[in-house]
Amino acid sequence: QVQLVESGGGSMQAGGSLTLSCVVSGTFDGNDCLAWFHQKKEREAVAVIDSNGTTTYADSVKGRFTISRDSSKNTLHLQMNMLKPEDTAKYYCAADSSLSPSSGGRRSCWTRFYRYWGQGTQVTVSS
């Protein structure tokens, strides 16, 4: 059973920094996608990282946010710098296999289809 537990949300003034963390228990045998989403009207991907360390970011956070993983601690991080009021949202970490369940081939991690989610942590940025 895969479980994800986030921490690190809070309130910050614009221009400040926050780091979100997510402890991931369970395994995908070394083939996984890990992601951070935020939810405003819809839940949208912010940043993803695969088991090779390849990352992808939403245009709105490029150059400001950094996703990273510490495999030794089974932890996913999101370093958020130069925060803006529009970054205000509930942030969720997500995990899934990077292999398609139907074909067994590798799938893109930049997708909204993740089976496992954390409980979410609120980030509020004031101007």
C-alpha cells in the first residue's frame, strides 16, 4: 500500500520561500513518477520527477520552484522561491508507477492521472 504524508505548508509574504516535503511509503520497484499538484478551481500539476531524476515544471513556476527527491529517505520536496499571491492553493503530492498498467510501457509523468495522493497542505501567499 502506497501512502504519502505532506508537511511544510503555511503562510508567507510575496517574495518569500517555503519548502514542502512528502514522505512516500511503498514502492514501484524503481519505476515511479512523483509529482506536486496545486488545486485552485482544478487540481493541476506543478512539477513532476521520475525515477531517473528527470523533471518537468508548469510554466507558471519555472525558475522559481524546484522539485527534488531523496531516495534514501523516500522523501519528495518542493522548494518554492519568489512566491507570488497567485501561488496560493492547497498543494498535494502524488505518486504512481511510471509504467502503463495496460501496456507495461513507460508513460509520461506529466499527467493528472495519479492513483496515490497525500492529504494536501495549504500554502497562502499575501501581497
